[in-house]
Amino acid sequence: MNLRSLLALISLAAPLTMTGQNFQGSVASGTATSTPLALSFSDAIDRGLKTNLGLLTSEQTSEESRAQRVRALSALLPQLNGQLSMTEQQLNLQALGFVVKLPPGVGFSIPKVVGPYSYQAALLNATVPLFDYRSISNLRAARESQKADQLSVSNARDLVVQAVGNGYLQIIADAARITSTQAEIDADNAVYTNAVARHDAGTAIGIDVLRSQVELKQRQQQMVAVSNQFEKDKLGLARLIGLPIGQDFTVTDPSPALPMEAVSVKDALDKAYANRPDFQAAKARVIAAQFSVRAAKAQRYPTLTASGFYGDEGLRLSSNSHGVFNATGSINFNVFDGGRIKADVIENNAELTNRRNEMENLRGQIDFDVRSALLDLKAAAEQVDVAKSNVQLAAESLQQSRDRFTAGVTNTVEIVQAQQAVAVADENLISAQFQYNVAKVSLARAIGVADQGVRGYFSK
């Protein structure tokens, strides 16, 4: 599996807020240096876990979820606010409709204008929810959603490790192809030089020189292609792990042929279901959806609230005031809502069904991932063994063909065919080793231990 294919899979596995495009990018830091950076396998993973955009986005999504949990909690906590005020007031009683004419013999009259007068107040207002099952259920749902998003961060870490690991291994495979192609160019050049010398000596025909030259040119053309791919794959890895723009680097071989201990399907699956953060996150989302259904139904339940204030009011707070307070207890209940609550319940039930379906689908996907990784690991290990044997046989065949050509027993056709067989054998070995490495990374991801397990799989 190449890096592009892996990122396509990531876009399907990641939540909607994290696309494969996110995981292809990073937040580069630092300034490039003229000296190539020595980048080990573990260093590349560490850099990816610090700078990859997909992981950074997931972490901020988790922070947003934490804010939602705090907001849900606030609905169950007392709300307190203070108030300091000073009022200067004059009232026109006639404007308020207070028009009273007393009999002349009363001896006094009610003024048309009252004031101006002033008073001061210092109050503390409180609203205390005593019972609100809807808010309680919303809080529990928010907690599970936050847990799911935190697990999604762990899942994003595994995806980054998988992407960086495969990208790093791809570069190692590219470097091996360059080395192999250069060795084939040197061998082709030696055959070409020998063919020219024999032609000049009159012991070989011109077609032998032409065949060997064509073979040499084909290998040189192949070198251009593999070198270009090597540089492009380095650029891709640099983008994944946030290297400074323009920074060159070198990689080291993380023991590509290091064998792994056999793992049974049952043990791998048990470990996957216990460790895969995306599966645990899916479980948490199901629980959150269940609490959301309860919250929707709880809109029919009564709520109990206490409210009031306590403070000091008077002409002057420092000298002419008195304490004041008010306490109110209320119970609120729904009488008729026109079907709104029923609609909320239906909507949340549909969401719960979707979350359950997604969890069961993921359960099947995990089974597929584990079994596929184990099959790939076994097949790739066998391919490596066969490819190594084939490389040795092809090398022996080429040596015999060269000896026969030097002795004048055969022409360059046999050598060209033998060289092509060596090239195919080398490519098969490189591909088999790369696939074996990728299978190890895929297995670590499949059982949910990519963050730490991948490093152990490639330790010498």
C-alpha cells in the first residue's frame, strides 16, 4: 500500500471533521538548514505526532467538546450575579393616571409631582436548579461525547503513526530501488564495455554491442524514474511530519527483514476490540446518544427551581438602609407543546440508531482489518523468503552467462535476459520487504497499538 492509498483510507476512517486532506498536511516549524537532517524512524513518528494537521485538528475538536460539557454542567449549577445601583427619580403622578382631588376641608392635597428623591441598593441574585432531569441527561451525554472525542484524538495519533510509518518505509524502498538500479547500470556498463572490446577485436558482432547499449540506456532511464519518485516521496513525508519548508533529510533502515512473532487471530481480535480507540469512541457515542434520547423525553418531566435575592436598600447604604430579601420556589411542567417533544424524541432515536449501526459496522471493519493484516503479514514473509532465494539464483545465472560470453560461447542475448531476471528478482525482493513492513504497520494499527507498537516492531 503506497502513501496515497493509505491517506485515502484515512479519509474514510477519520471523523467528518478530520479528512484525509488534513492528515496530508502539517504545521511546519523551524527554519531549514543546509545540512541534511538525519531522520530516524522514531524521530519521524515523533515529529508527525507534534505537527500533523489532522491530529492538531482532532485535539481542538476535543477542546470544543470539553467546552460543551462545561456548558451542559452550567445548567445544573447555581447562577449568581450581583448588582450595585443608585437611583435618582422624580415621578409625575398625573402621567401615571393617579389623579385624586380631595375635598377642600381635608387640609392637605396630594402633589402632582413626587420627588426628586434617591435611593441605593446592593443585591445578590441567585437562581438554583433543584431538579432538572433533562439537564442531567444532557450533562451525561456531553461527558460521553467528550470521552469519544478524546478517544478520537488517540485514534488520530494511530492514523498519523500509520501514515508516517508507511511514508518512511516507502522512502526506504525507493532508496533500495536506486541502489539496485545503480548496480544494474554498473553491470550493464561492464557488459557494454566488454562487447565493444570484443567487437573491436573481431570476436563479437555489432548487434551484441547494440543490445548491450540498449539495455544500459533502459537502466539509465529507469534510474531517472526511481530517483524522481524517491524525491517526491521525501517531499510527501516532509509534509506529513511538518519539517521546515525546504529542509532536506536522510533516513535509516528500520530492520526491514526483522521477523515478528506469530499472533493468533483470536488474540489479535481480542486486543483490537479492547484497544482500538475508534471502537471505544463509537461505544461512547452510542451511550451519549442514549442520554440524548433520555434528555428529549425528560422535557415532559417537571422541573424544580429556587430563585431569589438578598441585599441592602435605602437612601444611603452607609447610614440609612435595611436588609431586603426575596425567596421563590417554583415547579414548571409542560402542558401542551404541539408535538415538539415527540419530534425531538424521534430525532434523537434516529441518531441513536445511526450510532449503533456505525459501531457494528466498525466492529466488522476491525475484524476485516485484523484478518487482512495477518494474512498480508504471513504472505509477505513468505514472499521475502522466496524473493531472497530468487535473487541468489538470478545472480548465479547472470554470473554464468557473463562467463560464457567472455569465453565466446554465447552472445549478449543471454546476458541481457539474465540481467533482466536479476532486475526483476531485486524488485520483487524490495517490494516483498516493503509489503512486509507495511503489513507490520497495518497490524499495529488494526489492533490499536500503532502509537507505541510500531516502534517495537522495528527495533533492532
